[in-house]
Amino acid sequence: MKYRYSNYIFFVLSIVLSTTDAAIAQANMGQIRSIDKAWEELGLDSKHHVGISVYDLQKKKTIFNHREDNSFTPASNVKILTMYAALELLDEQLDAALYIEKEDSLIIWGGGDPGTYFPDREQPAALPDFIRASNKKIIFCDDHFQTTRFGTGWAWDDYHFTYQCERNAFPIYGNRLWILRSGDEITVTPAYLTSLLKVSTDSVSDEGKTEWGDGYFYTYNPIESIEEVEVPVTFFKNDVQYSWAEATGKEILFTHKPLPPDALHIKGSSRDTLIRIMMQESDNFIAEQLLLACALKELGHMSEKDIIDSLLYGPLSDIESEIDWVDGSGLSRYNLMTPRSIISLMLHILELKDINYLKEMFPAGGKTGTLQYSFKGPKGIPYIYAKSGSLKNIYCLSGFLLTKSGNILLFSWMNNQIPGKSYELQKTMEKFFSFLYEQY
């Protein structure tokens, strides 16, 4: 009798469990259909090339994807790669420079630190202070700078925009010419370039430089009483010497010597401060110099190609085949990434830093950086933290989303070949993000 009763209990439990499993499976299928439907309702496929991957950090699995293995031009989403490189390779303070003392000389190899008098030109800076304090002859070397002033695949006609400043081993003032005007009184930094600046007035303000970089111009509207503008500096043979001589009050000489392995270090800017500016403001100059600083730290010379290869065939080898990575900023049209590769990259970063660190570094929707006026959260509380990437006909957004239930979703949404402006597209993206926020 007990045996029959036990069999009966087992039979009833089996039915209950089977029914429960079926109900869970049906609910999950309903959720899958719901997210598919939410995506389809956006109607994006017929308009441009689009791909997305959404990864549930708690469940450790992808919950939605659309063409996640397709390649896209990522624009400034490349800065997430540079962020990873900086966290993986750099100390908490960058090397402002490396040096040796030889008899009456101080021989210095630039560390590529982009924070020397940038973005705040009034703040103290390690290398200028170090040079001023020395009573020795100052000699600069840049034999370790083994790349070019512009990156591969950069647009040639963007030379006069500050989003495409030149790269070098001894950056200063953000490698920019700063023009400060109060009324008709104009101050130029570095001052030695004043003679190359042509000033005029008009109802429309404008500034820039000649194609060959041998002259600068500034047109201002007299009605506006105060103005500060920036123009990228073109570095000819002696410009590094002149700009550093002016900044330090010391004569700067140049020589050609390889960087010795026993050179001493001068610590400079905070790594995390620079990463935050790069991510929040999408500063291309900082991104490029950070990648060169990574190369110097790891390889002993500055070459974005060499450090990229070292990373892709080393710690990022699991995603190497899905990336064509050529610069630090994303200015190059030669960069290619997939949404899936960016999710993998984010997981690599989360092995180094926690989600709270990323909340400080990534722009917050409706609050900070490049997302200050978009992707606002309910009641003004951010729920999107992401890096945008914009070029002509391109808008990409990758980061993470905090759902209503407290879940964390990593995402990478890439849009290429967009007709017209991206503003309306961003509104469409917000609809899908709102769905994820409410449902997950």
C-alpha cells in the first residue's frame, strides 16, 4: 500500500514540476517574442546598416542580438579599446618623461603625457617643473617616437580642427594654439606663434590654420567681448623646442639617442583623470597620446601599430579576429568592430575594474559628457552609461544599462550608413532602451 501511495505522490509531483517548467519556458518564450517584437517595431533594418548585442551580466549570457557578428566602423567606440589598454598597461600616474643625467646635461625622452598644461593651462605640470628645477643643460630626444603625427586613415582635410591634433613625444598645451581675446586685446599661447597669426573682424567668428600649417587665422565679431578659441599646432622641426623653451624659461636642445633601459622616470598626469576626460568628452588627442604612452610603457617605443598588435595577440586574443584596430581615438575609417567584440571587451574591462568605476568614467545619459542632452533617465536619474561614437553617417553607442529591477545589461548598438542626422535615430534607440529598462 505504501508503495502505491509513494508512486502516486511521485506521479503528482512529476505533473506539477512539468507544468511549472512548461509555464517558465512559455514565459521565457513570451519574453523572447516580446523583445523581438520591440526590436521589429523600430523598423531600422530598411534604413541603414545596424547591429546590436545585449548581454545580461547576472545571467552571463546574451539575451538579444541582431547582426552582432557584422563589422561596423565604430568611430569613438574605439576609445573603449584605448581605455582597456590604459587600465591594463599604465600605472596610476603616467610617465611625463624618462631621463638620464650625464655630466652637465639632463637628457630627456618624452613620455607622451597629454596632461602637460592641458586641459587646464594654469595647473602645475611635472615635466616643466622638473626642467625649471634643474641647473643642467636640457636636451630632448624623440628617437623612441616611431610613428607619424597623424594616424592612418584620418581625413586629410580635418587638419585645422581641434578634434584632430597632431601626436608627438612632448605634447604641451594639448598641442593647440590658444587664442584669448578680451575686447580687442588678444593673447596667444604659445606666444612665439603670435607673428604667424592673422587677425580680422567680421560678423561671423572663425579660426584655423593654413593647409601647410605655416600660418594661423582668427576672425572675431567685435560685439562679443570675450572669447577663447583653439587651433591645432603644426609642429615643424623647431616648434617643440620653441614651445618648451617658452614654457620653462630654459634653452632646449635636441639630439638623437636611443632610450636606454636604465632611464629614470618622472611621474606625470593621473591615468584615471585622463581616461575620464577621454571618455566623457571624447577627446581624441588624449586617446591618441594614451595609446602611445601604453606603447612606451610596454615596448620601450611609441608605435600605435606595435602596441595594438601586442594587445590583440596577447590579452585580447579571444576577440582579435573580430577587430581591425588602427588608432587610439576612432578617427580612422579603417577601424572595424562588431557589437559582439565590444561586449567581450567590456567583460575584459570588468575583470580589471568594477561597475562603479565604469559609472564614473562613462558618460551618463541626461547628465554628463557627450550624453548630457540625450538618453535621459526617468525622474532625471541616469540609467544609460555609454560611450558614443560619431562620424559622418555613423552613430554607435556602447556601454551598460541599469534596469528598473536593478539588473545590469551590457550593450553595443552600432549604426553605419545613416542618412541625414542621427538625432531622430537616437530617439528611436531610446524606445528600445526604455523597453529593456522596464522589462528586465
